[in-house]
Amino acid sequence: MSEPDIEEERRILGPDEVRAMLEANFVGPITDDAVERLTEHVARVLADPALHAGETSSFRPANGRRGFGQAWREVLAHGRTYPRSIDLAAWLAASTPGYPAPRPYCPERYVGRWVQTEPDGASAHAWRFGAGGDFHTDSPIIGSTRDRWRVHRQGEGPRGDAIWLDDDLGIAHDSVLVIDPSPAALIVQPTDSDVHYTLVPA
């Protein structure tokens, strides 16, 4: 877990830095208006000790696990319990209406088409992880309504990370744990099962 870095917690952000953060972690278009509003929003929070304390408390992963599976939480602010100014900007954008939607964390290592060969090799079920978070499989171990995917990092990863498979509303999800993330064969295990499933590139 991270420790407080007072200098980075209180640093005033410029619009170029805010824009770069939004472009990397949120789904565009990133407008000048959104950049300006967020830059001012962060400065306003930093200038108000009570407001800053409240947002810092809300930011902490233990308070509702908000942001898990989103790029800003899993990459930019991964492992942090105290937000730097740039993390605060991401948190405010993700938790406040009117900003672009958070980008799901979809590591490139999983993107593409896979074929499930084990333990049901005869069926050769297809799995497809899209770069933008779209998902499809005909494997019976996954609910038929799951059409989105994202990754929640657990530890240093990628071994042990959880791939969340969401419904179209982002409310219900199935999870599979990454047992072996090698390019030649992705081995996963549903969290409600002790069976390992082997996926190979299609």
C-alpha cells in the first residue's frame, strides 16, 4: 500500500497533464471543456482541506472498491491508498457526472481470439476479448449475458489477477482467476470452481 506523498498530494495540475491523463484512462472524445472543468475541480478540492479529506477517504479502495477494473485505478493509481493530485483528478472524473466514461482495464496480453481446449477439448469453445472491452464466448461456464470484460489486478500480477466478465449494465459479473498467463496458453479458473480451463490462441 502507498504512503502519503505530501508534495504530490498537493501539487496543482496544469491542463496538459489533465488532458493526457484523461486521454490515457477515459473514453473520448476529451473536450477542452472537460479538461478545463476537471483542472478547476481538482484545484478547488485541493484548496479546501475538508473537501480534500472527504475525497481522499472516498478514493481509498477499501471504501466500496470503486474503480476496480478501470484503467485509472488499475494502472495510474494501482496500490495507492492516498491519492496524488493526478490520482485525485482521475477519481473525480470517474466519480462525478459529466466527465468522459472510465476506460476498462483490458491488457493487450488477453486481447484476441482464443479456443478453450481443456478440460472439454472436443467442444473447442471460442472466447474473444476485444481491445475496447467487448467480450464473447460460447463456453457454458460463463453466463450468456456476459458481453464485457476488464481486469482487476490482485498483487503484482498478471498471475492471480481476476478477469471480470460483466453484463451490459456493468452490474453482475462472473470472475475467472488467471492461473498461467503465458502467450501460448492462457489458463484460467472460475472463482466458484476448482477446475482449470486452458485457452490457446485461435
